[in-house]
Amino acid sequence: MHAFRARPDTMKIRMFENMPWSLRMITYAGILVLLLLVYFGIRYFRSVKILNLSPAWLFRSLFFMPAILFLVYPVAGNIHYWIRGSFNHTGYPDMVIYLYWYGVVCMGVMFNWLLMHDILRPLAGRFSGMGPQKLKRLFAGIFLVTAGMTVMYTSVRMIRDTRRIVLDEISYTLPGTNRPVEPLTIVHISDLHADKYTGEQKMNRYIKKVNEANPDIVVFAGDLISSGRDHIQAGADAMASIESTHGVWFVMGDHDYWVGTDLIAEALEERGIHVLQNENTVIVHNELIIKLTGVTELYSSQVDAWLLEDLLDEDAGESLHLIVSHQASDRLIRETRNSGAHLLLAGHTHGGQIRVPVFFYAVTPARAESYYVKGNWQLGDMLLNINSGLGFTLAPVRYKAPAQVSVIRVQ
């Protein structure tokens, strides 16, 4: 008998099929960056030649050095995976990782100017009355200046948005009541993602923003940590610093589920934080009766339809029905709205985290998951709020989607 050996090409197909999601996304984005670099490089070197700029080695270096640095991360990640069969998206020097994601943002923004350049140049040649050579020099100069400004703007904006924490004030008027309601302040946060990139100092800044809002209720829509067990205690310690009249209420996120819901729940409950896993609780704020429903709606675990119906239908004599979930799936939005709920609060999307504009449309992978990426929507009598959270997923940067604390004033 002969031992069966898999053919090399079959093994490669299996490895590609089993490629970690993180490496796959990094590779796809890396291919896009490479294509945009080729597109940009053609226009760049043509402009340098038209303007007869020198020394040539300097202008070649200004293109090739950043281009290589932008692509080191996906290339190294793929080499490591194909040789050793593993990949860790945080297992590389921080500078290599940051430069790659900066390249994604910078070339994405640059794409707008490349398109405008190629659209406006023939139009200017037709209608401006300017000589061909003079027009070429004009557009070459405008292109290089615009490219330089884009490099500077995207770097400053990315650093600023990665560090910034914004407070979003939202007003909600409780429908169907004729008597005055005691004002209620609900602070909604999400996606802390305690890890090497979201350390104690940043978490403390976030919690300070929460406490400055003087919340009556704080709800946390999941993802205490990013991965592993090393940062569970640090994340829980940060949460324990929140000051709220009626406490802090937590629902599980995808990353919590992957690490272990028991570990997360134990760490939080030891510090007085309430964990809701497909259950209701009632809070009385002065004379206002609040029914708070915590739903586990994740990639790996969705609440059963019959259980969701029971949770939504349970009568607590409430004046306000508040629902918290990590993901606001289409099913959950539909069912909660039909039930007459007042508020649905979720996270998960990080507000898009990296939102690269293509003219007036913000491109972000989160749009592939949901139309509701960032902000507030009044759906009938129900307010849907998607919080951008604090931490990161896959990329340790933010662009046009800074960290967010949502403060909802119910009146």
C-alpha cells in the first residue's frame, strides 16, 4: 500500500480557503493599494518629466520609498502565512502596520484627485484656449502640489481621528405621554477593545467623557476586549470607574463571545457591572419605569426568534423600553420597531473606523454589513443609535470616524 499524499496545488487551495479573515482583508486592501500606486505613479512620473524636475533620484525616491513601505505588511504577512501556515495581525512592528493603513487611506483619498485630474484635463484643453504645452505644465504642477497636500492632510487627519474622542448629544422626546417626564440621561458606549493599542490612558480618557455627562444609566453594547485574555482585567477596571445613578449595563459582543462569555461576565460582575444575556430588567427613575432589554445578537450567536418575541412582549408597565445589542441586524431592527420599543442602541461597526471618501460617498467595509453604520435614525417612534465605540478592529487607526460617546437626553 502507498501512503496518500496531497498534491501541492490542492494544499495551496486549502491554505487559501483557510486563510485567516484578517490576512485576507489586508491582502485585498493591499492589492487595491498596489493598483492605485501604479495609477498614481504613471501620473506622478509624467508630471515630473513635463516639469523637468531634478535631481531624478530624489523624485524617484519620493515615490518608491513610500510605495515599498506601504506594502511591506501585506507582503510579509503572506510570506509568513505561506511558509508557516499562521498569521497574527498585531505580530509586526507598529510602524510597519501604521504605514500600511496610512497607505490605504492616503491612496484612497488620492484616487479622488487622480480621477478629477483625468476628467478636467481634456475639458480644459477643449475650452480654455490655452496652448497644449502650457496646459500640460499647469496640470502637472497642480497635480504635484495636490498630491503633496493630500499626503500631509491625510497623515494629520488620521493621527487626529485616531486619538480623538467626541461626545454626541442626542435628544429623544418620549411619545404617547401628556405629563411631564423627569429628564433622563442615557450614555451609550461600545467596543472598548482593550488591547495593546487601546491602553489604560486612552480608556481613562473615554471613561472621563462618560462621567462628565452625569449619566443616569450607562449601557455598553459589547466588545470589552479585542482578543485573548491578557486585557480582560484592564478593560473591566476601566469600566468600574464609571459613575452612574442606575449602574452600568453590558451586553456581549463578538470578541467577548470568542474569548469566553463566562470570563467576561465574571470580570465585570465582580466590579458591580450588570451583564444582560437575552434578558430584561426594570429600572425606576423617579416615576419613570424603564424596561431594559439586553440582547445577544452576534455573528456566532443570535437570539432565538421565540425568545426575542418573549423579551419584547413581556409587560413591565414601562413608560420607556430601551434595547441594547452589539449588532443591530435587520431582523432585530424590524422586530424591535414593530414591538413599539423606544430606543435601540448598538455598536459593532466602529462607525466605519476608516471612511475613505470617493467624492461625496464614504467608502468603508462596514457598509457591506449594514446600512446603519454610524449615527442616529428615527424609525417611526423608535430611535436607533449606532455608536462608534473606542477601540479598533484589524486596523489600529481611525479616519473620519473618531471614537464616540453617545449621550441621549430623554424628555
